[in-house]
Amino acid sequence: PGGKLVFASATQKNLAGKTIINRGTVDWTGGTINLGNAGVVSNGGTWKMESDYELYSGGGAAVLFTNAGIFHKSAGAGGTAMTRLENTRFFNLDSGVIEVDAGILRMPQNYTNAAGTIMLHGGTLAGSTGANSGLGPLYLGDGVVAGSGSMGPFTALGGAISPGDSPGLLIFQSGVNLGANTSLMIDGTGSVPGTGYDQLSVTGSVAISNCT
């Protein structure tokens, strides 16, 4: 707690097989991070991504990343990818927050958020396609999606969708499917969409009839 680990240069960080336990702040402004071969990250503090570099698995046994703190993409205009391979396992815990303020954060391929909070403040969150481009599907098993920003292809199997911190706008770029175990919470204080009342803006197919 109170400590800081800084990744600042553009040089790749080879941390394959290593363990990082963060209870303070990781300030990541430069360089890809390779955590392949059973690398482990336990984040209980704040992990700040202030760039568009990648955290990925370079091969070997699966990488494990557990987030009980804040995983925060606060800067960058492009498409940071959590991973380029399928053998990275990311777990957002009950106290965990995935926050996207800028650019695009791509989670592992077929990522399902099972707990905690996804908070958007202008950025875009999506899954990975397994390659270093494109927006893949993202699933919500439990937890909350809130704020104002954009989502890639999205299916909610549970949990809650709550646009805005108060009224706000959530943009779904490639359709939205809110299942029967999902709650959609809409707030309203006025007559203007996105600022006076919550709004979902969807490009593509919409399926919300079975949610609460």
C-alpha cells in the first residue's frame, strides 16, 4: 500500500513465469508486458493503463490475472488488448472495478465478467478476436455495467446494466442481448436522452424482452 511500480519505457517487459502482487499503484505508460508461462498478477490496488500497449501471453502455461482493485485504462486512443492468445484468464472479483476512460480495452477472447463492476467514462470495452485487431464478444455473467461509453458485441447472462453515474448513455456497437437473469436499470430526471434520462444506443440486433 502506498507503493508504486512504473513501466515507462517502450521496451517490452518480459515477466514470463513471474508473480506481481500489487496493493499500491502500477503506472503503466509504455512497453508491452509478456506474462506467459504461468505468470500471475494479483491486483488489489490500482493498475493504470496510460497507453495503448498490450498485456499478453507469449506462450506456455496459462496466465492468471485476478482483480480485486481497480483496473483502469485512463489514456490512449487505440486498442489496448488484454491478450492476443486464449490462454490468459482474467477474473474480476466482487470488489473489482474495470474502468475505461479512453480508447479501447479488449479483454481476453470470450471473456465473461463474473463479478464486480465495469465502469465506462467515455472509452470502449470489448472482447478480443484472438488476433491483434477487431472487437470480439463480451459476456456478463454477474456484476454491473455502468457509466457512459461504448461496448463491443455484448450478451448479458446475468447481472445488471445501469447506464450513467446518474443519467447517461451506453452505446452497443454490435447488438445487445439482455437475458432473463439480467436487470436493466433506467434513471430519469428530465426529458433529454443521455443527460435527462438513461439511454441505450444500439447498432445491430436488440433483444431485451426477457430481462427485468
